[in-house]
Amino acid sequence: MKILFLLFPFFLLFLQGAAGNDIRCTIEGGRCRFGGCQFAEKQIGKCYRISLWGQAVCCG
């Protein structure tokens, strides 16, 4: 039982990090892009995806 008490905060933090920012970005009318936004766009958030180029940003 003590192990469950120790693992509970870990699961909360893990699930919070995977909250689906890609979906939220799409709902707000944006797109997830790597590197940065194009000229006419502005950054409205961050996406969950991470690659060799860094974390994706939500541009709208």
C-alpha cells in the first residue's frame, strides 16, 4: 500500500503532461509547427510533440 501512495503523485504529473495540447491547439484554430511560426502567424501556445528540432509551437 505504501508504494501506491508514492506512485500517485507520479501518475498525476505524468497525465498532466500528456494533456493533449495538440487538440487544444486545433480547437483554437492553430497548427502545431516545429521551429517557429510563419510570417503572418503568431504563437498562441505549445504542443506536446517533441522532436530533434525541439518542441512544437502552436501557431494561429
